[in-house]
Amino acid sequence: MADIADMTQERIERLEDVTQRFGRVQTMTGPAPTGACLYCGEPLEPPRRWCDAGCRDDWAYTQARRQAQQGVRHG
């Protein structure tokens, strides 16, 4: 049976693992907040990047179209 020190160490290791994974997720997500919605320009408080899911989805669609058009021109 594990004693309190073993259980504490196991919990610390689990928390460190979650913290590391959370940090990686945060660094891999899109553009940085600018203080305004990246799609419509409405002022926002950081860390928000879009007004709502509609602006986020429209922004993502626009970005995908731009990348596709650039690929056609240069490809």
C-alpha cells in the first residue's frame, strides 16, 4: 500500500503532466490577440481574439480561402 509521500508524488507528477500539455496547447493555437476582433475589428479585451464563434468561423474560412488562392497562384 502506498504511503502519503508516494501518493503526493504521484499527484505532483500528474499535475506537471497536465500543466505541460496545457502549455503546448496554448502555444499551438492561432494568432495572438490584438485588442480587436480579428474578423470584424470590434474592440475586445485580451485574450479574446473574436467577438463570437461566427466571427471566428468566418475568419478561419477567409484564411483558408486566402491560403488556397495563394497555393493556386504559386503552384
